[in-house]
Amino acid sequence: MKRVPFACIAIACGIWGVSDQALADSAFASQSRWMTGDWGGLRTDLLQQGVDIKLGYIGETATLLRGGYSGAGHPTRYTDQFSIGADIDLQKLWGWADAAFSIAVANRNGDTLDDDINDPRASGLGSVQEIHGRGSVTRLSELWVSKGWLADTFNLKLGRMASSDDFASEDCLFQNVAFCGAQPGNYVSSIHNGPISSWGARLRYRVAPDWYVQAGAYAINSENLDNSNGFRLNPNGTNGGQFPVELLWKPTLDGLPGEYRLGYYKTTAAVADVYDDEFGKSAAISGNDYRKRDRRDGWWVVAKQQLTDVGGDRSRGLTLVASATFHDRQTTPVVGYQKVSMVYTGPFDTRPQDELGVGIARMQVSSRFLRNAKNANELSGLTYDDASYVPQQHDQYQAELHYRVHATGWMSVMPNLQYVKDPGGVKNVDDAWVLGLQVQSQF
């Protein structure tokens, strides 16, 4: 017997003429796309006009089960992000062909378990809570317009944005940052992933139906990281630029979608060498300032392919993702990153939208960065237990296993188990086991 909603007890449904669809789109209805519902049909009307209002929340909890630097108790840390914005199809709204506008604001808060896992004297190499970072602050994360010509063969995007929105982009289906989003921004200090935005431009050209070439130019401005500059549009403080190019292939293989990216970037902001002083000697031994270099570059490759479906249902099945990035050895502590991950959507017929995911990643530390720490410790004669010792960082490995439950149309809950081998690449720190929980909701 079909359960009747409380709002329709007695003959209310018949009296007021409430449809099944209206009930489905009411606030907190499990079938609704939004927690607050369709606002009496207003959101659907706006979507039909090209206006997609976005109100979202992500919360991530992480508990240290075993290992790590702290070595005592089971600390738990929580971080979250609220976001508000709108994506507007200007062709639907104003008849401006192949044009779009986006605005978004993000608010981040909370603490990270990485402070308990890593040696505080060492540079961090990853994060078990990908939503944490860049301070507890509200920021303008998107303010851009795009326009296409010749049936969108050419497309130009201008405004405030992050290069990670278009270059080296990957889905964010995991809680560990090693499996989430564009990776160059996680390891190259002058490249900033969202929600940090900067003035920039991206030009894309469609070479063939599923082949694209794109290039971008983005301002590098370290002042954008300041909490007090979350909404500052003034470009003062710009100290360089980031210039990525990418070849993008989006094929359908055996009826299943894929996405393949090969890209290169160059930046012009001055950064310190990880080893040399101004004379090309070891700065740790000479005591001189580290040499400043005004150019760095790197490249990436990303491959994503759905491999299976379920009885012809392409919304379900196994998707494989493999990616790697390689960075400038003179200025970047992490010179290489490699990962492979798999996500199976709809593992059970009764749970067609749930996701089972697993991934493993490696952060490859620069041999020059490691040698610099060794030189500093040999010169000082300090050992690991001394407060001023410089931790010697090697490669770090991370893994995650998760199951995402789509509890309603507007909320998902994802418990996960993470493993961090040699946290921060420091072999003196015990391997860490972390229990995580991510909650996502669309208001």
C-alpha cells in the first residue's frame, strides 16, 4: 500500500489539488533535488529561463584511529564549506547565443586532522579533508562570463576564476585531496585552486566533435590568499602569471563516456629554489638566502573512462581514473604525483545512485628538497628529537576506500577509511589510519 504524506491526511490532497510532483518538490521531500524544495515552482521556472540557483554545503569529519605524529588519543577534526551562487544560461535568458555567466561565494571553516598526523616542522604533502584550506573566510570564488562563436567552435571565458575549473580538472568524489580536483594547484605554491579566484581568461577551440584545444592566462597574486581580501577585485599585488595549455579529448567508447587531458603550464611569479643559493651552492650549508627563480613549469595527464554499465543503464557502472603531474624540480618540493582510482555507481539494484570508491596515490618528493634537509642536519648535528631538526621528507602514499549513500535527492553521506604511509614523507612518523565522514547537501 502506498504511504500517504502527512500533508494529505484526510481529504486535504483532494481539496487543495496537490499533485504528486508538487509533493516531491516540497521542502525536505526525499525525492526533491533541493532541501528547501522548489519554492512553489519558482526554481523550476528559473531553470527553464536559464537561471540555476546553487546553495550547497559540504562537511568533512576525520578521526585519527592509529598512528600519526600526535601518537595520543583519537583526535577528531571537522571542517566545512557553505556555497551560494548561480549559473546562468544567457542564451535562454537573453537570447545571447552560446553565452553563460557564473557567480559563486564560498565560506570555509574548521580545523584539519593533518595537523595531528604530520610533523609540524615538515611541509604538508596532502590532506585527509579536501575541503580544508586557505583559511576560515568567505570569498568570491567565481565571477565570469563566457561567449562562444561559430556554434561554440570558439569559446572565450573572462573574469574571476581558478585555472583548476578548466585545466587538469577532475571530479571530486573522494574526501582525500589526493583524489579530488586539479592536482597542480595542490603542490605548486603559485597556482591556486578554488575557492581562491584570480583574474584570468580561457580560450577554447573545438578541433573536432570530441577534440578541443584550450589555453589560459591567469594572474598570480599572493594577496588573494589574505582573509581580508576575499572580495577584493583590485588587481594590485599581481606578481606574475600562470599560462596553461591543454589538449582535451571527450570520446564515447563502446557507448560509454570518457575524458582525456594532456596539458602543460608555465608560471612567472618569483619563488625560492629548494636547494641553491644565489651562487648555485647549498643554501643550507652556506647560510645565504635561497635563490629566487621567476619561472617554473610542469605538465599533467588525466585519463577518465567509464568501463561498464548495468543492463544498458549508463548512469551505473565502473569508472576508472588515472592521472599524473610533474613539476619543476628546482622550486617545488613535490615534483611528481601519480594516482589511480575507481568508482562504481549503483552497486546494488536497490541503491542505483550510491557509489563505491577506492583509490591510491603517490606524492613524489624532490631529491633536491630532501638533500637540502640532510645538509642542514649534518651541519647542525641535530637529530630528529631536537626541536630545530629539519625533517627529511621522502615520498608519501595515500589510499581511500569509501561508500557514498545518496540518502535523498538533496543529501549524500559518505563514510570512508583512509591510510597515509609516511605522513609528510617523514619516515619517523607512524603510518596513519583515518576514519572519515563527508556530508553533502543542496539547499
